[in-house]
Amino acid sequence: MGKTYARIDGRLRAFIEAQHMFFTATAPLAADGTVNLSPKGLTGSFAVLDDRTVAYLDFAGSNAETIAHLRENGRITLMWCAFQGPPNIVRVHGSGEPVFRDDPRFPALLEHFPAIDPSRHGLRAVVVVTAELIRDTCGYAVPFMAYEADRDLHGRRFEREDDAGLDAYFRKKEHVAASLDGLPGLPLPLPPTP
């Protein structure tokens, strides 16, 4: 039923790269803290960097729970489900780090995402995840669902914002600079686009 993998390559890598969406799960260290689960999409916003490292683009939104949790403790799980084709669920448990726009590594990381224009989506960070445990499970109960297209709403909303506009947007949101539990979230003022 389930199998553990030493690396993300071959069939496993092909499966992950073919999915149109994935989920991230993080939590603070506090026992009473808020667990966060987020869907991620937009074709071209995810990349396998090597056989134990993946990354995704973190775009503008109304909160920054994943970033806050990663800044506190680094724990993250990524999950992909097969909504088409043979059933499968893949989870990558690991440690993650948000690499912000003012980090010297940021420009080189962006080169891994040639199929997407990050300026249209209010790019905040590149989240880099190092795999510690890679597993798949059957996915027999995951329903079939057909992919039609990416929504264009996110790009249409944020493509009109420059850095100052994004910073103002983030400052108005209650849970961007700090998480639901009060952990430091997105650094503000927003670092400029490199």
C-alpha cells in the first residue's frame, strides 16, 4: 500500500510535477497553536530542485501562516493527490524556509520557475523544502476530478500592484505581519523586488 522513498526522482518526480495543485501543512510549536493547511496551484509555481529539495512560489494573500510557522520551527508537509489517472497520494515531510525577496539566493531560485511571470502575482518569497521523509499511499478514496484551467483571478488582482501597493495591502491585512497565534509572519516593509 505505502512506500518510503530515498529521493524524489523517476516516476515519483514525474507524478509530482504533473499535478496541478498540492497542499501545504504547518503548525506552530505551541500545543494550542493553529494548524494551517493551504492549497497551492498556478501552473509553473512549483519546482523540484534536486532529488531531496523542492520549492514553490509564495504569492500575495490575506495571511501568512505558512511563512510564520516556517520562521518559527521549519516543519512542513507537502501533499499531492492523483485526481486523474491511477490513485496515488504523495507526501514530503521536511524542513522549509521562506527565502524573501531581499535574500541573495532569491534571483537564482527564481530561475527554476521559467513558466510563470511572478510579477503578476505579488510574489512574497520562494519557499524551499528539504525532504526528510518521502512517502506515498494508495489514494483509493480520492475522487476523480477534471482539471479545466488555472483561475486568472489572482494574477488579475495583483498584477496592478507595485511594491508600495503590495506593502500597503499587506499592512491592512490582520494576519500577514503576524500569524493567527501572533508569530512573526511576512517581514514588513516588504523587501523590494530584485
